[in-house]
Amino acid sequence: MVCDNTAAQSQQSGFGLYLHTPFCRSKCPYCDFFSIVPQGKQEVENYPALLRQELRQSAKAWDGPLTSIFFGGGTPSLLPIQGIEVILDSARASFGFADEIEISLEANPGTVSPRYLDQLRRAGVNRLSLGIQSLTDEGLGKLGRVHSRQDSLAAITAARNAGFDNLSLDLIYSRPDQDLDTLRGELAQLLELQPRHLSCYGLTIEEGTPFAQMEASGMLTLPDEEDAAAAYRCVHEELTKAGFAHYEISNFARPGYECRHNLGYWRRQPYLGVGAGAHSLSCNGWGERLSVPADLELYRQHLAAGEATAASLEICDQQLAMAETLYLGLRTAEGVSDAAFSRRFGRSVAEVFPTAIARCGERLKHEHGRWSFGLDGWLLYDHLIANFL
């Protein structure tokens, strides 16, 4: 289901659930997501009960079943197994589960033991995303990560032994310590580990982070645009040569192992975000975006008072819904279907965005009834997509 204002649309066809865990052992210097170092073990152990309460409150406005669940953060693998079981039981009771539901959890090496991963798999989590980020201790140190290469290898082995066939690994490239030969070597090592999915992100400087302060003071210099583009091409070439589909700007998968939860975002399907700092897209009218404040104490207070945790960020009109459909869909290799767009909005992409299409030129492809960017378009994605917004 996608968000539009057709009377026949309802949320009975299902939606995704995102659960935000705002805790980390330490704050990475490049990260601008909402995360905090917990004040004590009790704060982490009490958090699942808050999520359970919010899920019960949300059941009044959202009808299932859930097609996917994603534990993100932060570091969800800091949550106790009993807490994860409580959350999943509450989600099932509140909304129901679709057949073959995908349940993903992000984990950091060094936070998971073989026993924890075995219990996690038994609790129902069937997709694990490990934040490897680098396979060299030098690279991990420069990224401010608190785990080691050996921690990563141990976590991967334990995940496999626990039955996680659907295993995703994260990599951060375009680091100051990394030339193309080093990058190729790291990609080769990743491929030897035989993941089903890889998320590869070029290191960027986010405002307000320690890395931004280091860059401003001259203590940190990232590769220039030309070198960053060469690194992106390198990642694409090495992974597609190895049989991975480059199915979204930063994501690669073996056939059938694309992240279904994230595909829902890019297809502009509804999702409920639960937890401090989470976001949602509901199907009111052409879609409404909501946000839970990134403030754990305020989150507790709202729940204690029985109040709604999320506030409306934006109520979409048809023009914004059409622009978002292009903004999200063009991130993916599948792109945007002409037929689906016309059914949803009553006009074709070419009728709505003739100027934007012209400005994108040859980088925007129109083949077999679909609009998409190739690799060259993704390299200039932020520049090109601005034409649609």
C-alpha cells in the first residue's frame, strides 16, 4: 500500500514498524542520529516497557498487520532479550504479523555474545545488521568505534551459528586513511565473509558532530569530490562484479535479500515509528509525517500522562506526495513506475515534472515504463533530485 487520498485505501494491507533505541556505549564522532550514553543499566532495562506502552496506544490509530519490524538506533543490541520479547509480543498483540514478516535488528560488534544472538534468533528476529564499519583496527580507531576487527569477526561467526542466514554488514568508506587499494582490500575481506546484504556509506560530515568541529579546525580532511566519486564507483564495481545487486544508492544485496523494511520507505509506504526520536508516515490524506521528540525524559512524561508521543511534522498535499514519490523512488534501481504513478495521482511523471526531467538530461533514464537514475545519476543525486522538490 502507498499513501494517497483514495477512499478505498486503508491500512489493512499492512505497514512497517520502526523501533528506535536511543542508547549507545559511546557516541561516534560522525553520528548525528539521536543517541545517548545511558545513565545506568536500569535505564536500558526499563525502555522496552515504554515502547510496549506506546505500541498499545498506537493500536487505536493503526491497523495491521505488520509487514516488517526494524529495531534501529542507537544500539538496539544493548536491549535485554526479555525486553525484545516483550516488544515483539506487544507488536503482535497490537497489530498482528503478516506471513513471513521480516524482523531486523541492528547490532554492534562487542555488544553481542553467542548466547545473546541465539536467544535473539529464538525470539523471532530473522535479519541481523552488524555495524562493522571497517575491517581494520586503524580505520575503526579513526571512526571512533569502540569495537575491534576481532570483535566483528567473532560477531559474524556467532550470528551464523545462531542461524542468521539473512546477515547484513555496514561499511563506511571514503575515510581519510583509505585509498582505492585499501578500499578494494577491505571490500574483498567483506566478500570473504559472505554476507547476504551490504550497506556502504561514504563518510560525510554532519553539522554539530565532533567531526564537524575537527574539520572546521583543520584536524580532519575528507577526500575531495573526485576521490569520493572514484571510491563510490569502486564499491559499485567490486560488489556488482561479485554478484550483488546495487538496488539503492548505498545498498547491495544478493537476489532476494533486499531489506524489505527499507524498500517500504523508498516506495513511500506507511510506517509507524515508536520510541524517542522516531518518525512515522501515516496515510491520512496524501500522507502525514510525524515525529517523536528526541528527548527521552519528555518521552517518558508523555507516556506517563497517557498523551500522544508524536507530533505532526507535515501534512502532505498532492504536490508534495508526488515530489516525495520521485525523491524516494529514484534512490532505488527499480525507480518509479509510470503506470503506478498515474494510477495514484491521475497524471504521469512527465506531465507533472517536465522541467525537472529536462534539467536531469541523460542521467534520468526512462526505460520499460520506469524512471530511474543510473550510477552517474546517483553520483549527483542531491543536485539532480533538487529539480523535483
